[in-house]
Amino acid sequence: MKNSFFLAAGVVLGLVCVASNRSTSIARAEDSSLARQAERTPIDAFIALAGEDDAKRLNAISLIREGWHDGDAAMLIEVALFARNQTSRDAMIALLAQATGQPIGTDLRAWYDWVWNREDQPHPNYASFKKEIYLRVDPRFAEYFDTSRATTIRLDEIRWGGVLRDGIPPLNKPETIPGYEAVYLADTDLVFGVEFGGQPRAYPKRILAWHEMVKDVVGGRSINGVYCTLCGSMIVYDTEVAGKHYELGTSGFLYRSNKLMYDHETKSMWSTLAGSPVVGPLVGKGLALTPLHVVTTTWGEWRRRHPGTDVLSLRTGYQRDYGEGVAYAAYFATDELMFT
């Protein structure tokens, strides 16, 4: 019995030691993991992938592979969009597949879906990375991104729309004409109609499709109308919040296919859908633009109900083909999505 007791005790002690050693190993592994996260691959390595120096690119791939963290995937996908050639892009995608173990292939949209369906775990300097990448497209883009800027949305879901800041130029206090002079409009043409202070005004879709934003004063009220080219709808906001006017523009970026505006003063990004700041100094200030009524109808119906209306003139200051259905004709002719 005595020998059996010591044998049993020895077994238990051995198991405790094994468990203790295992706990120590796990703790060390966790400490190592935390250390790796704290020492994430420098963002310069990811930026080098979009450069022209082959030696730097190869070295960058090695650094990224060795220090891989799944939160790096968003950065790798974003750099792949700017790859100098198909060979460089293929190398980045191969690294993605090897590092993540995902057999997604070459479809970058599918890679984005994989990233967006995972917990957000960005590189600690992801905002700075985004700044460095996009200032090469438009130096003014650097004003949007910085690690010190507050945000209410995932930065990896902010997608470049393919244009410069205000590259799709807003109409600022555009010229208008009385409705009866608008011979360029057919009764079936779509318009967005507003009426403030007893003054009705119509904004033809065929014109807004080329500008996406109109900044105007109607009936003494300062408004900002934002047209979504991807869904064919318009939102109108009062530009004043608590007596302060916010001069807004088109940032050049999208969030979940929705235009992000920016204000001229702080360069904060604003959600068009919510009318509130989502990135930058104005986040958390309790600001929200007041949405105003706008009617989508035909020119014939709007003019019948508002015979005294005015409407945008074709003299916008820009050379565009303002024919009905001309802008984005190819996009609306297919079932393909420009931005998922």
C-alpha cells in the first residue's frame, strides 16, 4: 500500500510538472506572440512592394513572410492594387495564400471579403501606411490618414474610388434657368426636386451624374446635394450644424460603396449615408448634418406640380455630354458591381 501511494503520488507530481511546464510553454508562446505583434513588420516593407526596385521587393516579401500577422493581409491586398506589373501582383497574391493558408486565388475582391469577415486586427501603423500609399496618387490624400486620427469605421474598408480629391468636380452655386427655358429636358427625364423658402428647384440626373455633388443656396438655405452614381439616388443635407457652415467636397474614397465626403477646414471624412464624421478631428463631436426632403420624379411631373420652378442650366463651366443616360452607361448596362 505504501509503495502504491508513493507510486500514485509520483504520477500525480509528474502530471503536475508536465502541466506546469506546458503552462509555462503556453505563457512563453503568448508572450512571444505579443512581442511579435509589438514588433510588426515595418510599413516600409509593404510600401516597397509597389516600388520599382526588384531587390527591395524581394527583401520586403521575405520580411513580411517572416513577421506575418493576419492583420497584414489588408495592407498586402491594398499594395497589390498598385502593383507595377502582373508578375509583382502574382508574387503578392502567392504570399497572401501562403501566409494565410487560404486557397482564394487571384481575385482581390474575394480577398477583401475574407479580410472583412474577420475580426479587425490592423497593423498599429496601418493609417500611416494608407497615408504613404495614397499620397503618391494625390498628395492631398495624406490629410485624411494618420495614426492620431480618430475613426468610427474600419480603415481597411475605405476604398479608393479611382479619382483625385474633387476629381469628379462638384457644382458650386450652379447657374439656373426658368423651367420654361429648359428645352434640353424631355418630360421623361429624371430630376431631383427640392423646395425651400417657397423656391422650387430641379437638379437633372443627367447633369448630377457627372458631378456627384451640388452645393447651392435655395430659398435662403445652404444645401449640399450628394448624388450616388452607383445607385442613382440623391441625399440633400443642410450644411449648417449649430450655426456653423461646413464646406464639403468629394474625398475620392468610398466606404462600403458609399461616397465619403470631406470638410475643407479639418479634412475629416464624413459618411454620406449618415451625414456625420467618421474619420478625423470631428469624430466624437456629436455632429450630424440634417437631411432635407428631396423628390425623385420626372421633369414633366415636377414642372406640372411646380410651374414656377427653375432648373440647372447646361452652362456648368465644364465640358460634358449631359445627354440622358450617357454618364456611367456601361456600368448600368451590366450586372457587374464597380465596388463590392
